[in-house]
Amino acid sequence: MTTHPTRAVRIGNCSGFYGDRISAAWEMVDGGPIDVLTGDYLAELTMLILWKARQKDPSAGYAKTFLTQAEHVLGTCLDRGIRIVSNAGGLNPAGLATELHTLAGRLGLHPRIAHVDGDDLVDRLDELQAAGHPLAHLDTGVKLADAGVRPVSANAYLGAWGITEALRADADIVVTGRVTDASVVVGPAAWWHGWRPQDRDIHDKIAGAMAAGHVIECGPQATGGNYAFFEEVTDRRYPGFPIAEVAADGSSVITKHENTGGLVSVGTVTAQLLYEIGAPAYLGPDAVAHFDTLSLAQEGEHRVRISGARGSSPTDQLKVALNYEGGYRNTMTLVLTGTRIEEKAAWAIEQLAGLLGGRDRFAEFDAQLLRFDHPDAPTNAEATAHLRVTVKDPDRRKVGRAFSNTTMELALGGYPGFHTTTPPSAESAFGVYWPTLVPAAEVEHRVTLPDGTVHSVPHVRGDTRAPEPVAPELPAVPGGPTRRVPLGTVAGARSGDKGGNANIGVWARTDAEHAWLREYLTTDRLKQLLPETAELEVHRYELPNLRALNFVVVGILGDGVASATRPDPQAKGLGEYLRSRLAEIPESLLRT
């Protein structure tokens, strides 16, 4: 086993999702020194997409774009000793490993390839339930057996030790199925530094690497992409993809290659740490990382250090992502122009429902009036609003052309100015996400090494207790005159989907702003600012070391992105909407 205790391991990301920038792999390898090339290709929706691909071709089920990227860089990585670690295996990591062997042979190369699996539980769901595991929905508590559905995918979130074992066996490439997003960073860090599950402070080290992995998993979101204070990003070229330099103690520096666009700052790293999290105790199969113990410091241009991470033992449960077929859906968007918009919309809904045989004819009939119109608008487009009508049903015939063609019958017999944004459309299938838990002991975490041997990776637990974070002292909440301006004048935000839930991470840039934000932005205040959340369950968490708050809005995305009817089904814009809302902010905090 080779260890490198004298310096940090440089882990570069080249993908934040299935479909991300193809050239990022070559740009990462060619742009400067790295030790490991990694990428994240999987999300809840991606597993459903890969299942559909496998229905058409049983040899599919992995992220095919990864093969294209591997073809671009494989020879160079072998020459330079750069290891490649990726979760692109999806539902078929063994199949991807086979395709990589074929690709390498075509290129005249001979990499040592390993793969990690054991996460796929779809064929064991009956067995697990018979053994007394209810597979209850994490948010609703409904047991899977009571839902009357049959999942088409079910994947447990594995940890990092299988990756570590593969690298210790001198694998040049490691591809996995559903491991946690951070595992593709934690695994290489443990290999590089020679970490062992029984090591002293191992959970702190893993927690630090988990934080680094969480930051770089979404690619350029850590380097200026989707950044609330985008005026700070003065290099407007496409952002360079991020690099995590993970040290032996688990601390890290987030950076990017020289002469690439974007920005790495305390702000951009804070934003990404808050992305798609829940409670500050960030659960993982190898440790619980307590994000409220993290400290950030600008160490130089485009270099931010993450330190102070504390970790505790993982639970004896693993999260499992299930997807099942929800039926079929279709959407038509009607354009309303001018005055009396709400009356026109009500008339359209009444007429359309009548022509279709009633709302109750569908499993779901959802009509949303989206207001973009302005009085006395200077252009036609600025005088319009949209009525977005979505229908869902197990019967594809009901929601296909029968629905969209009927919508067009309003063209000459409905409200004045009727037109639509698209012609009549066909139905599309949609899936429903079901998060649950299973005992870790029920899941065999397997690694197939380059020589073909298969090892089981034990689920290791320790006895450490959760640390008590030390909150920094805050200054007094500023008083004095206030001005009614957008909340985003002093607060950044980043939002995203967590299944059917959405999270909104909100942070301030100074201690004084944080003191005010912490007192001002209560759960009740959030519900006032975001009326859509008023009747929903909202959890509020504090992360004072990051000058941040995190809100989780339960159920705002329905059954997940694949079935959501919101115009923003992944809640990507929810944080920016919050920032646009007016607040009475002390003038002493305003910079202009």
C-alpha cells in the first residue's frame, strides 16, 4: 500500500450531474496537477433515467457520457498516475467496467479497473419487508406495502471504504453504483493518507473529507456558478471546475486551476456547503459530519480552507432511494394578455374542465396562474401571464393528445387573445421518489478488484458521541433607522431539492449582518416572505460558524422532481425568490 502523508491529495471534479460539461475532464487533467479525477453523475432522478435506458438495452444503466470523458483523458491519466474515481456506474457498474476495458483495448491501453456494487436492492424488496423492515417513507411515514406501488429502482447509499480498498489494490479506475456524493472524495483521501476505520479521530477526518466532497460534487457551483452575489465574480468566463486539496487531518483547501474563470471565495464555498442539506448533522454511511463545526478562511486568491470538522459515528441505517412509475402526465400553457387576467383564467379552467369531462376524470388536475403581466405594458410580451395546466393519470390515453388537443378547442371559443406556448403535445411518463432506510447489516457493500476477486466491505461503527459545536459570539443586533429593501441586499441564498422537500440555505457576509439575519429570519418570517410555504412544515437550523441558517420546506415539491408540477421542480430559484422579498434592514448594514 502506498501512502502520501507529506502532502494533501489533489482531487479534481469534472462532473456535477449526468449531462454536465463533457470537456471538463480534459480541462481538469490538462489544466494543472491533480492526483485523482472524480465526478458525480447520479441524482434521484438520474436513477430513474438510467432504469429507463436499461429497459431499452439491458447492457445500459450507466452514465454514457463518462465513457466519452474517459476516452479523452485515459492515456494521459495513466501516464501521469492520475486515478479516476466515479459513481457513473449507476445501475450497472459492472457493465461500465466492461465497457471501459473495451475502450481501453481500442486505445491500446491497459488500465487496472475495479468496481463497487451491492447498493441495488430492487430485487430484495419483498425479502426485506418480510424480514420486518417496513421501508417507510422518510417524510410521510407511510409503509411501502401500504402504498400499493412497485418500485423499479431501489439503491442504498454506500460509503467510501470500497473505493479505498480498490485504490489500495492499485486500481487506476474505480467506478461505483450509488455511493454518497462525497464518497468519491472520501475514498481517495483515505487511500492517499492511509486512513483506517479504527484510527483515532477517524470520524473527524472523514467528516472533513465529506465537507470537501460536498463542496466539489456539483462542479462549478463551488467556483462562482449559481452564486447569489454574482457581482463578486469579476472573471465571467465559464468557471473552472473545483479541486479539493485534502490533508491528512481531513482539512482541505478548495481551489481551481490557474487561468480559469469564476471565483473561489468564502462565499462561494459557504453557498455550496448549504446546498441540499438538512440538519447540520450531515449523515453518511462512514460518519456523521457536523457542518456547524466547520470553519472557513480565505487562504489566498481562489483558495479557501475548510477546517475544524468534527465527526461522529454513522448510524446503523443506510438511506435508500426508491423510484416507482407514477403514471403519465401532460402540460399545456395558455397565454393570457392584457386586463382581467384572473377572470380569463377562471373562465379557461371552467371551460377546459367541462370539455374534458371534469377535473375528477384525472388522478390529478393542476392549474397554476403565473403572473408576469404589467399594467399599461410597453410591449405585448410584458402584458402577458401564463395559465399552466397539468394533468396526471395512470391511463396514458387520458393525458395524451386527448388532453392537449381538447385544450386547443378553446382557441376560437374561449377568452379573448387565446394562444398557447406550444402546439398540442403527447403524454410523458413520470416517476415518484420514495426515500427510506434499511439496516446497514442488510446491505452487502462489495468491491470487485482489478484481479477479479470480490471483497465484502464491513459497515463499521464506533462509539463517538456527537460533538457540541462552539458558537462564536455575535455582536449586538444592529438597531437604528431601517430601509425597506430586498433581503438579498445583505443575505445570500442557495436552494435545491431534497426529494419532495426543498432546502434554502441563507447566509450573511459579516458578523453584524449575521446577528440581524439570525434574529429576523424566523420560521414564521420565512412563511410570510414565501406564502407558498405558509401551510407546510418548515424546519429551521442554525450554522453560526458559517453565519448561516438552513430551512427545509417539507413537501413543497410533492413527490419529487420527476412528478412535481411547480414551474421550478428542483427549487433552484426558491432562494433567489426569497432574496427578492422586501425586508426592513438597518441602514447601518447597507453598503450603499
